[in-house]
Amino acid sequence: MSLPAQHALLSSSARAATAASAAEAMGVARNEALAILCGLSDAGLAEEWRSGEWLLDLSAVPESLASEVSPASPAYVSGVSALYLRGIIDQVPSEVHVVSEAPDRVVATSRGAFRLHSMPARLVGGFSVERGVPLASPEKALFDWAYAACASGRPDARLPEADWPEGFSRDEVGRWLAAVDDPRLREDVAAAVERRLVIGRR
């Protein structure tokens, strides 16, 4: 194993790597990069967290890995996952819900399952990075949850009991609603948002 190459990989800003990306980062052949990644895994310095991809930042919490799960576009934790992390709901989600432009799918990893919700580029946003986690605002998390439910034909999907924070901005939700092109979908999402706000304040 090339120790300089290994050091170059672990010192890079990459939090995860495939054999191909590791080979490029280290300036070695792909088969040598693969051997180095496997050696790091055996030494407990990396983890094959999904097939063909190694996690280099072993201290990373699952929610901080949204961009690694969907690297092709901005990606952030939203929906029930963001609402839970913000203390708005108490029910622990069984998956990490991530919004990006990538197709809807579930990504299985050694750090748990990530459920990707696809949105058009104009609706991807409304998040900030907090303690290393790209996290939707309360308003955007609710909007994203309602949008995903309605777009998948489940406008009556259940949201756990919520305690909406003081200062929750209906105007912010309204700005995202205005960006939904399809009038019928916009109406359904608005109705779903309103129902959950009313239920959450009882």
C-alpha cells in the first residue's frame, strides 16, 4: 500500500470516495486505489457504507451525508427528518428524508436508509448548514413534506403531531407555494400545509 497516496486521500476534503474518485485524488491506478480503500477499511479508517463507495469521515452523522447520497445536485435534509431534528415532532423517522433534483428512490447504506424526494430545481432550497447538516427551515420542511406527499398521490398522508415554533412564517411557505407551476398540485399542497398547521396547533 502506498502510504503517501493513502495520506493524500485521508487528508483531502472528500468525505466519501469510490475507487475511481480515489484514484484521481491520489494519482494512482484504479486497482491500486481499490486496494488502498480496502486496506483502510480493514484498518478501521474507512467504511464501505454502500456498494462501491467508502466513507472516509467516520465521525459523520447520517444526516450530514445528504450531499454524498445525492452528489449531482444540492441536497438537504427535509420533511419529517428536518422536523424531528428541529424538535417540531417527537417521532423518530425510520429513514433520513432528503430533497434534491435526483429521482425518487431509497438509498441503503451502513448508516441507515436515505429516502430521496425529487423536486424541480426551482423548489430545491430553503435550507442552511447547521452543525454540519444541510437542514431545511421549519417552513420549507413542511412544504417539502406536503409537496412530496401530494406529488406522489398521497395528499392525506399523516404527519406526526407537531409543535410549530413561534415565528413560523406562513409567508415563507406561501413563497414556495407560488413557485409550484401546476395549479392543481399547488392547490393540493397548500391544502395539505394548512391542514397540518391547524392540527398542529390544537
